[in-house]
Amino acid sequence: MLHASSGARRTSHSAQPQLEFTLPAPRKSAQAAPDRPAQENDRPMTDDSDDDDSPVFALVKESGIDGVKRTLYLVLETTQGELFRLDFTPGCVPLAVAALSAELGFLQRQQADSAMPVQPIIADACQLGETADGSPVLIATMEGGGELPLQASLKTLQRLAKDIEAYMRAKAPGPARP
């Protein structure tokens, strides 16, 4: 991991504001989420930071593309005010986003009593696609043209179609329709 430098290649033109938040103090012996079996690489969360010098990221300061390295990068600020730059290959980005989102869901369920702000991902467009094996996929196109593919089941798509239809009826101008 490299500290961020002032020689960033390109700053994102994203219209989305950055979000800063803090998490409640971790529990001494946190366990895996009840709806998720413990994984081999799961480590208990502890308050003892002496044995773990990993930075805790709290704010996204910058994002961009490094044409020389052929990577995408984030510049993140830690809870201690240090800046770090993380570089990602393009193929790693969708799964990194999905993995972090999944873990955030587990964390939110474990700490349902605390209000953690979550910044929405704003898509410019969304369309239906299909994987090579015929599974349905929702493709969210982000500002700049990047795509975030979300594989779904037919049952999930049917439920989503009903939800979208109900939402559109509720938002349609004029008298309420049955």
C-alpha cells in the first residue's frame, strides 16, 4: 500500500459527494453474522490496536485512472488523517464493490441499533443482460460508462418487476389507479 502523492494522474469528475462516517467501537469478541457461517479468514474484532497497524479508512478524497499503471485508484483518508492511495486492476473493481457491500450488509444487521449513513451509488442507466450461461444480470452503468453487473435469479427479477410496476403506478400523474 502506498501513501497518496500529490502527483495524481486524474481526478474523478463524479458529481457524487464524498461521505465521511465513523463506526461504533468494535466488540471484544465479535462473531460471524448469524446468517453467515464463520469463514476460515474471519478474525475476531478487538479493541487492541497494538497488534494490528492496518489503517482505518473514513473518507474518500479522490478517485481516478492511472494510465501508466493501467489501474483505477482511490485516495482515502484514515481516521488518523493520513492519506493512502489504493490501486485496482479494472477486473477487480466490480467484485471489490460487491464484496464490500455484502460485508456492509452483515455489519449493519449485527449493529442494527446504530445508524450508519450509507451513500447511494448513482447509476446513469440500468439495463437487463445475460451471462454466458444464460443467467439474468442487471447492468448498472455509472457516470463515465463503467458497468456494475449484478447477477440475479429469475425469482428476484420477477419480484423487482412487480416492485417497479407498483412504484410507477404510485408516481404516475393523475388520479390513483388500482
